[in-house]
Amino acid sequence: MALFRSKNVNMTEGSILPSIIRYSVPIVIGGVIQVLFNAADLAVVGNFSQSKTAAGAAVGATGSFTALIVNLFMGISVGVNVILARSLGSNDEERSQRIVHTAVLASVIGGFVIMGIGMPLSGFAMDMMGCPEKSRDMAVQYLMIYFAGAPGILLFTVGAAILRSNGDTQRPMVFLIIAGVLNVGLNVVFVKFFYLEAAGVALATTLTQYLSAFLTLRCLLRETDATRLELKKLRIYGKELFDIVRYGIPSGATNCLFAISNLQIQSVINTYGIAAMNGNSASSSLESVFATVLAAFSAATVAFTGQNIGAGKPDRVKKTIVTSLTVTVIFIFVTTWAASFLCAPLIGLYNSDPEVIAMGKIRYVILMRSYFIATAYNILNSASQAFGYSLPVMLCSVFSIVGIRFLWMLAVYPKYPSFEMIYYCYTVSWTVNVLAALAVFIIAYLRYRKAGKTA
């Protein structure tokens, strides 16, 4: 079918900016649509469930934990992206094949491990978060069902990384759209007609995650180049697994630590009540649109930089990084500031309660008007990861993000307790991290240029 065919973006030849945009736009479209479908989760439980407020709070309370899972898997996919992009750039088909088969099998095994650990611990997780009793049982059900989808989430994430490393961002976008449309329909059916409340939303999400994983797997099985998957060749290759882990685990750990620091913040937000929880989750959902743009250009930075490192084109490596950084920071700065003036009516689409809108607006304005800082350090970190500096990136992020936020909530917030003060820790930690990210990038880039050869 023509729908499942895509002309890959050439990352090592031609004009860089149009290629980066062509590579990134499908990721942005797919991500934004996914955000809208995720927003439909909150809208459906907010309008069709029997216990609207409690069900909405239950979905919102699990947000930090579901983000933890997704961030871990996205980090691991960076490892696949880095080494596969280099291998494809150097035309090493044999190594590319080993990477593909190792990554797919490891994703399936890893997904079942996460599912086996996460499901029994869902109740403990919600108790640790201080989830209000009114929403606690629904939140536990939601989280258990979500963990049941871990193998599908990880398989799709890794499969999409394989396709994107080869310049194909269109088909993962199509798969997200297909799964998202079905997700919305199942949300309504499960919540409105079967009265499953938050559990119905989670079930719809899990089923459609497996659908997107199936479509991606089917796509890889039909490839004709170095990224083709053959079931009989599935095995774990030690060197390739080590390289995926070497680059992916630090990135995944960094993302997880970000999410863990957010758990601490979420637990404080929960003390302000259900209106604060709903406002926070609505604002977070809106912010995801910009996070999707950032994720797309970060993925482009890793893929383009990695392929040109493999192809031995240092000047093109430099131009890729400068272009990605400049375009992304300017775009995020302009759009987030413009959106901050419209956040109240946008939050009102999720929940018309004036208290919810007021609480959500506080978060949105503070975070979005400083999000360009987070944009700069993300692009710099992506470039450093492409150079193979995932571990230094992780260590700097642990100090500047997790450390600063922990100290802020431990020492600063108790002295000046207010809802606004919770969110200022993001701006402060982003500022510290951009300085650390710049230092790591400068070291990585200078060593790469000094080596005068491919990494």
C-alpha cells in the first residue's frame, strides 16, 4: 500500500535546513496528534464518566509515572538512533542488521520485564505520591493497565527509532495517527457505554499501543535495505547490545531522573487538592505540543549528526548542529510566548472550573515563558549524545536538573510556600543545565574535530 511507503530523507547530502524540516515535520505532526488524542483521555473522563472530577484526577495523578515509562523508553531509543545512524552513514550493512535485530528482540524482552515489575507496584506508587483517597483506586487501575502495554510501547519506540535513523519519519507518524483515532473511539465506548471510567481510558491506550507496535513490526519486516527485519535472525548480539546500552541507558536514566524529580513536585501539587491536580495535568497536556516540536528537532540532531559523523563529513556535522539549535530556539521562544497569552481558554477546553483554569494558568505561564532555555540544552545534549557523550550528559543533568529541583523543593519552597514557587524550580534548573550542556558540548565537539576522523 502506498500509505506504508516512504521516501527516506538523505541526511548526508543536499541542503541541511529543508532536510531537517522534512525529517522533523512528520514527527511533530504525529506527536501533536498524539497529544490531542491524549488530551481526549482527560476530556472523555471529564465529560462521560460517572465520577468526572475523581476520574480526571486519577488520570492526572498517573501522569508522572506514565511519563517515567515513556521517557525511559525514549532514552533507550536514543542509543539505537546513535549507533544505527553512524552505521548507516558509513554504509556498514552487516553491523546495521545486527543492530536492528538486537534492538527489536531486546525491546520485547525489556517491555515484559517492565510490565512484570510495574503492575504489582502500582498501588505502592500511588500511595507514595499521596494520591487522594477519592481517586486512588481508579489511579491504580489505570497504572496497572498502562504497565500491561509496556512491551507494545517499547517495541513501537525502538521500531520507530530504526525507521527514523534511516530517514523515514512519515510511517511512524501514520501509525500514530491510526492508533490515536482508534484510541479516541475506544475511549468513548469504554467510558460512556461500559462505564469503565479511568480504567477504560487506560485499556484503550494499551490496546492501541499494541496496534502501533504491530504496524511498525510489519513495516520493518517488509523493508528491503539494511534495516530489514527477519524473524529467523532475531538474536542478541553482544557488541551491539553493549553499544545500545552504553548510549541509551544514560539517556534513559537521565529522562527517568527528570521524571522522578517531577514525582517529588507532583506530590507537593497533590497537597493543593483536586483542582490543582486537574489544572496541572491540563497545562501539562497543552505544553506537550511544544515538547513534541523539541523532541522532533532533538531526534533530527542525533540522526543527522550521527550519519554525518559516520560519513566523515565534519563541516556538515557543524552546520547541522548550528541549524538545529538556531531554528528550534527561535521557533520555541516565539510560539510559547504567544501561546502563554491564550492559555486560560485553552485550559478551559479540558475543564471549565474557574479554579482549575487559574491553577493551570500559573503553571503554563511560568514554564512556557522560559521553555526556550530547555530547548537550547536539549539540542546541545542531543548533539553531545551523537558524539558519544551520553554519560557526561547524564551526570550534568543529574546535578543541574534533579539536584537543583530536589534542593529547591527541600530548602526554598518550604521557606516561600506558594503554588507559583513550585514551578519556578523548572526555570532555575533549566538555566543551570543549559550552562552545563554547553560545557559538555564544547568538549565533545573539540575532541571530535581534533581527532579528525569518524567516531
